[in-house]
Amino acid sequence: MDQYFVPVSIGIPVYNGERYLEESLESFLAQTFREFELIICDNASTDRTSKICGSFAARDARIRYVRNPTNVGAAANYRLAFELSHGKYFKWATYDDICAPEFVARCVGVLDTNPTVALAYTRTKLIDAEGQVYQEYQDDLDLGDSRPSERFVGLLERLKLCNALYGLIRADVLRRTALLASFIASDVPLLAELALYGKFHEVQEFLFFRRIHAAAGSSIPQEDLVMEFYDPKRKGTIPFTECRHFGAHVRSVSRAPLGMAERLRLVRILWRLGLNNRAKLAREISWGARRMLWKLRNG
């Protein structure tokens, strides 16, 4: 049993975030909604991150600082931030993005008043490395349909940047999912799975500022480096991204508490998704088989 309860938990996974971390943390200490815990999970940083986190934890009792002895990869660190939380609602945050002071309050208001909403997020402005706004981004993920199958399809059809993942999520719903898996773009199947459990609500205010810069995980250009970012143990392995995404969707549908009619609709949706992506799936399977044969022949 949890030792204590708070309405909101905010988890910040970080690795070598000294350039932007202080600004991000200050944006949470400035929130108008004050009843939260903030958990910083440091993935064995080698820069000033540890010093910055220690200073903020000493300054505010709501902040807990946890340092991993080794770099366990971004996905495992994200999972740890949630596993250590106690709140009714949970938010992942990054070391480089910024939230306006009203962000948490607006999202809490949505979840408190509408039990059918699983995730509440605000509109997004994209900022550059220097913090200058260069785009008002259209997430278009206000998924208000009562049918899980419609929300699932809507998510996959509209999703581009996964800004909604940094909204506020019902912790009891998130706990039923696979969380963030250790493969490329695993935030996509996670959001799709969340859509099976409840509606997504977009707060019509620009309260989230997503920083796009060269050092961000989303900006890593090479696939093998992205794999290492998610999980260092998978460095040099075949990503199988399409296969992993499809398998994650199948498992999500099998896990979700759905009526028979909705489950059948989703099976048909997955069948069409597999057919539409069959060329990509076949290429990945073929490449994996060739590589395995090569390893067997060459010891």
C-alpha cells in the first residue's frame, strides 16, 4: 500500500539535461495547482544534472530525486518514474519542455469533472533551442467518441508528434497498459492503448511548450542510436519497429475490457492495419531472417 497519497504525480526522466532542466523544474514549481509530487529519475547523468536535482529537492519537499546507478535506457527510466508515483493522476514531463502555470490545474479540472476522460492535454506551441516559439501545433487528438474502436482509429490516423503523452493521465488506467516499451516510437502504441480505456480531451489553451532541438531524443537521426536511446542493451539489434508496433496493438486489444462487438470491430481494424502495412512487415521479417542465417553460418 502507498505510504501517502497526492492528487497529482509528475515524473521527469532525465539524462544529461543540465542545459534546460532548471527552466523545466521552475515551470512546475510555478504551477497554480500546488498539490503534487515531482519525481526526478536521473539516468546516471555525467553532467551537472545531479547537482541541479539535488538543489531543487533540498529547496522543495514535493520533489524526490532518484538516481539510477547505470543508464537503463529512456523507456525503463520513464517506467520507473511512473512506478514510483502515488498520485491519482500522472504526468510525464521532460527536462527540456515547459508548462505554463495553469497547465496542471486545467487538466485536473477536466479529469475531476469527466470520469470518461482518460487523458487531458493542452494545446502545444513548438519552441526552438533558445525558447522562441516558431509554430502553434495542431495535435487534433480530442477523441471524444464513446466507442473505443473509433478512438483507436482516430488516434492512429491523426497522430504525428506525441505531445498528448505529456498530458495528465488517470494513473489507474495507465497502470493497466504496457506503459512505454523498449522499442522505437513505443509512445504510439501506448497512446493507442490509452484510447481504448477512455476519451482524450484537448484543453483549448496553449499551455505546453515542446522544445525541438538537436540534442532531443526525438531528433536522433540514426535508427541504431535511437534503439540505444530506448534501451542500451538493444544496441546493434534489429529494430523490427513495424512488427513491434503491430504486436503491441494486438496485445493492447486483447488486454482491454471490451464488449464483444467492440472487440470484433478492433480485430477487423487490426486486420486492415496488417494488410496495409504488409510490405513493411514482410521486409522486416525477411531482413531479420537473413541476418539470423548469416549469424548461424558465420558463428
